Amino acid sequence: MIKPLTYADAGVDINKADRFVDRIKEIAKPTFGSSVIGGIGGFGGLFSLKLQDISNPVLVSSTDGVGTKLKIAFMTDKHDTIGIDLVAMCVNDVVVQGAKPLFFLDYLAMGALKTDTAVQIVKGIVDGCTEAGCALIGGETAEMPGFYQRNEYDLAGFAVGIVDNRKIIDGSEIKVGDRLVGIASSGLHSNGFSLVRKICFDLLRLNVNDTVPELGSTLGDILLTPTKIYVKSVLRLAKDNPIHGLAHITGGGITGNIVRIIPESCGIIINKGSWKIPPVFEFLKESGNVSDEEMMRTFNNGIGMVAILPEENVRDAIERLNAMNENGFVIGEIVKRDDSNSRVQWV
């Protein structure tokens, strides 16, 4: 006679999943404000909009993942910062429209639920939401036996923000003569890690626990430096400055992301040497013999966000960024597009 089978026999432990949900309910609670109705564990997250100061509200949404940076978390068995990256990649995209993030949801999938690892991940997500000023109101934790390798998982996130229609930053006001103000990144952020891994592990044959003298730390710690969240700084800057455009520097680098928001009639000049490039980028460039062009279209190279604003507002913007412990640099300007195919000039 065949033994009666259960879902747990197939690799999915519902009881463990229920206990995990009970744990993260308390972890997520500090991100709740008065707008959150109920809590974690329902079929859907409830969020009450407060529109007293917004005459024509527009919702702005973004979804993203962390890419192969997850591999570094697997290799180091360190999972408490990868959730910050997840939140950052979503909320930084939302804020470039001038929107304030309201709430966040996550999707975590594992072959079999490892509660301690999952709790670390969620704690990182909570840290990211706290930094961004948004609420973690729900998510999904999926057990998928046979789908993921042992000790590996996938992670995705979804953020929703709000902005008054008249305050949307969409690049339509960008004009010739505007300046590009770059805001420093915290490191690699969450892009280009397939190339990073090829250089560090395939070419140099390094281990995540190896100390890299020119970087002053272990390779794992450097690579897992969390993505900077720019929400509060950008919203404060936009409150008193006429920002004409914002670009989150992710995949595609500085050049590939700025051209996404400027009018077709415009080009950009980027001034080489106008900001300090962190050592990790120089290390990767030299170790992998990576060209300047490839570096600039793959990595952020030390600039995680770019604001475009009138020349007369640049000094005030830099001063305000410095007051918020951000490093701001004037890295270029908007020019009239010439007849060449390139919209980007490096000088």
C-alpha cells in the first residue's frame, strides 16, 4: 500500500511558511504609517491614499529585481543587504518622476524555504523601505522544489508612488544650457554583475573572502555594498529647485540613461574627470582590460542619479546636496543635437 503523501513530502512545508509569515508581520510593522490598513498576511495589501495636498494625483509604479548580484549573496551567505538593493532599484525609478513612494511588495522564491535566510532578506527590505519612507504592505514567498539550486533564490519587487500631475518630472522642460548634476553612488549598485563575476571569479580566480588591497576590504563586502536610495534627497532637492529631468543610472550607464529623458533635439556633453570614480571601478577596468566605452555603458562609475536643472540653480543644488550628506558634481550640460549619430560627447 502506498504511503499517504503530503505537500511536505513533495518539498513544500505549509506550516513552516505560515510560521515565517508570522515572523515577518512584526518585522514589517515599523514601515507602516497611518495609511496602511490591516497588515501582512491578507490576500491583498490595503493602503489608504491621503490626497489633501494633491489636486490631481498620478500613481507611478516600478518593478525590478537585483540581477546576478544575488550570486554574491549566495557565495557569502550574507542576505541582510540584498533587500535594500531590491527596494532601491524600484523606488529610485519611481522618484525620477517626482513621485513619493507609498508602498512596496516583494516576491521571494526558493526551492525550499530557509526561514533564517528569508528573514534576513525581509529585514533588508524593511531597511530599504524605511530609508525610502514607504510601507512594506505585502508580498509572496514561494517554495518551488526542483526549480532552484540548493541555497539559491530569486527576488523581485514592486513599488507604487504618487505625484501631483503638475509636478511630474518628465524631461519635457529640458533645454539647451541646462546642467547635469551627478549624485554619487555607493558603489556598483545592482548592475553589471555578470561582467563583475566574470572578471573577479573567472579571470582573477578570486574568492569572496579574499581581501583586495586596493579596495581595502574583502571582495564580498565590496560587491555587496547596498544600492544607495535617493528618494529623500531628490524630493527635498525638487521642493526648492526647478528640476527639469532626473535619470537613475542603472543598466546602460550614465550615457544610456540620460538620453532616455532628454528631448530628441538635444544632446549631452559629459566632462571627464568632473567627479571622483570609486576604486572598485578602476579595479574592474584594469583587471578586465575593459574599455572606457564599455565601462560607461555597463556601470554607474560613481554616479547613481543625475538631475538636470538650469545653470543658475546649480550652486544651490550642490549646496543642498552637500547639506544632506550627498556628494554632488556638475558633470556636464545639455547642448543642441548635432548632425552626428551620437547624442553624447565626452570632453
